Amino acid sequence: MSAFKQPASAQSRTSPACCSSLESADPGHAETPLPPLATGLSPSTTALHGPLHLRRSTGPLITPITQSTTFNQRRVGECDGPTYSRVGNPTVDQLEAVLGSLEDAPPSVCFATGLAAETALFLALLKAGDHAIVADAIYGGTVRLFRQVLNELGITATFVDASDPSAVAAAITKNTRLVFIETPANPTLKITDIAAISRITKAAGVTLVVDNTFLTPALQRPLDLGADVTVYSTTKHIEGHSTSLGGAITSRDEKLLERVRWIRKCTGNIQAPFNAFLTIQGLKTLPLRLKEQSRNAQVIAEWLAGHHQVQTVYYPGLADFPQRELAARQHLGGLHGGVIAFEIKGGTEAGAALLNAARLCRLVEHVGSVETLLTHPASMTHADVPREQRLRVGLTDGLIRLSVGIEDPQDIIADLEQAIAAARPASIVHRAAAETFDPGDEHDHVHAHHAGRRVPDAAAQARVQVKSTVQTNGGAACISR
């Protein structure tokens, strides 16, 4: 792959007036200081130092990696700490303490992955015959877990538009035990009013779980808004450097946490000490990274919104975002995270051409890293979600998820500009096809080429590539999670 080169127009660092800085954005959503935690410390200080009562006056500055499967015991029946690393480990303990302190909660419970954390939580809260209400706009792995695993255990789920509290209330039955939402949703960024849903669940005696992976405790505190549990893939923004897998459950209900720890002990899904160590190091800069990523995302979202080749942009910081006022109330610091979703004109094949043409932005199945990442949700993260459910929540085959990193935003914009320009031939093909093809015809542009129509090879290949990948609905070799 050739090195990325900026267009001459970008090398001057001159940005459009609307994108010159975050301060030039809508003053109604100006950046504000993050509120302190119950300890009086800021999230930045807490992420760096953890709970102050755990600090030692001597010993290593950096939490050591306790890479041991087992631990010495004084005598039979007497031990001062963990006995076996499947149950507990000092390095994992430290990570759990810091994560819990960021939400004014007891130590979190950490797992090997985010899905491992969700699985343990559902096993702790649900049994055969129970019913769960799940937001319809949510991470694809969670959908797969409910539809293809928990359903076989006799646990049913109803997928509803959780942005409408009345829809959640209407779905509650006598067997409902859990409501699971993700806000902002992956990848459409639809927002759910946590406080409104909490009032409904508390009245019904139902547990409310919030997947807070996209914003983390640095920019959103669901427990303060009435949620009972927060769940995280720490692999994403919390670790932030794409070096370790992990997941976490946080709650102020100590009895629930003990139940989750018991499930973890029984299933063996604890996080590895080395991964916990890497996550601790990443966590130290979480508030700083998310601030910078949010600022960059605001600039890039505004640029995308003004681009003539871009059809749709989803970002809570935009003035025309449908739930803008809710985002301003619910998100902390006037910041909205580093994730944008957008679609360019030309549909699926144009989107694929853009993804294939990007050079600085990396095409991966991931989000939340310091590098800027591009993902095609329909064939990657949400490939196992039934297509009708995807389309119902706005997740089209051409939607692109952009996880903004900490690079100079003008470098990111320059790369997106050249990638959009490279996708224009596919857009032209798409427009021509719409004018001349029968929508029900299964023939694609490769067949059109053989029939004598002039079609750019790259555009045709992109169409075939994405079409075949999406239609496999989870069977593609790229589906890794």
C-alpha cells in the first residue's frame, strides 16, 4: 500500500470556517468541565491514580503484572489474598478498583471480553422462562447472543425502539427481568433517555443495564441517571490502543456484583493479568483521549455534513441531530465521543469503494482506538443481525462507521476527501443502474459490463464484493467476533 499523501489544498492546514475549532461550533453545546466524582476528584485524576485509599507509600509506581496462576497460602484454610487466578488476580483487582471508582461504585468485575461480561451478566440475572427487553439499535454481538444462544436456553427477548420510553413500557410483561440498552447505539448513535427508562424499570421492578462502551464513564454516567448496571467492552475506548481484549460489569448493587463474580468463577472468563495491565495503562489517558477524539469528531462530522457527496451523517454534536437536546443533557462536558456514522451517495458499492480507497484511516472491525478506524457494519460487526432489523434502525448496507482517532483532524479530512473522490465512479454506476435496471433484477454491474455497458471495473468489483459479503449474513471469513 502506498504512503498516504495529502492533497495540496490540505497541506496548508487551512480548514473550513465551520470546522476551524470546537469553540466555533454551536454555543449551546460548548465544551464544559467534566463534573467531579463523589470523592471530589475529577475523572482524569481518578483514571490516572485510581482510588486514593489503595495507594501505597512504597513499592512500584506502576501496577505490576502478577503473572501467576496460583498463590502461596499460610497454612490449610488460611490465605491473605487470591488463591487462584481464575477467581482473582492482583493486577485484575487493581483494574476493577479503578473502573468502579470512575462510577462511584464498588470494584467492577472484569472479563476476558465484552461479550464474556454480557454473557456472565445474563446468566446471573436470567433463567429459562424469563423475558428481556433489548434495544433494537445495539451491537450485533449482543443481538446474536440473545437470538442464537439465550433463546435456546428458554430466555426470550423483545427488540424495541428504546428511544421511545412508551415502547419499552408497553413491552414489559410479568416475566420481564431485564431491559438492555446501548446509548449512543452502535453504529447509528441513536440515543436513549436513561433517566426516563429508569423510571419505567424501577416501577416494574426490572433491572436496567446500559452498554456504555462508546462514551465510557468519562462522558456518561448511567448509574447516576438511574441505571442498575453498566457494561463495557474495555477493548474499545477504555484500553484505547488495540492491544488487549477485555470487558467489565459495574454496579452499585454489591449483591449483584457477587453473583456476577460467582458466574465468572464457574465459567472461567476472568481477564488475563497481562491484558488487565495493558488496560490499566490505557485507562490512565482515557479522559484526555476522549476529549481530543470528541473534538476531532465534531470537526469531521461538520465537514462531512457539508460535503456534496455525503448523503447522511449521524453525530450527536451536529445541530440537526434529531436527539440533540437529549445528548446535551445526558453527555458530560458538552462532548459526544469519537464515533460518527455516515453514508455517501451511491449506496453500497460507493461505500465499499471509499473503504477500499482510504489510506490513513484503517479498515478494521474495531472502534475506540487512538488511530482513526473505518468499519463496514453490515458485513462486520452487525453481519449476524437480520437484515430487516438492520434496515429498520437505519443500518443500511452502505453505512460506514468512523471511529475518530487523535490524529490532526485535517489529515483525516484529507484522507476522507481523496477516498470519497475515488468512490465517485461507483456512485455514477449506482445512479446509472437506478435509471436503467429493474430493481428486482439479480444481475449486477459485472453482468452489465458483459452486456456492453461501460462500467468501471473497480466499481463493479466493489459491488460484487460487498453484495456477496452482506448476503452471507455472518458466514464471511471476516466475521471474527
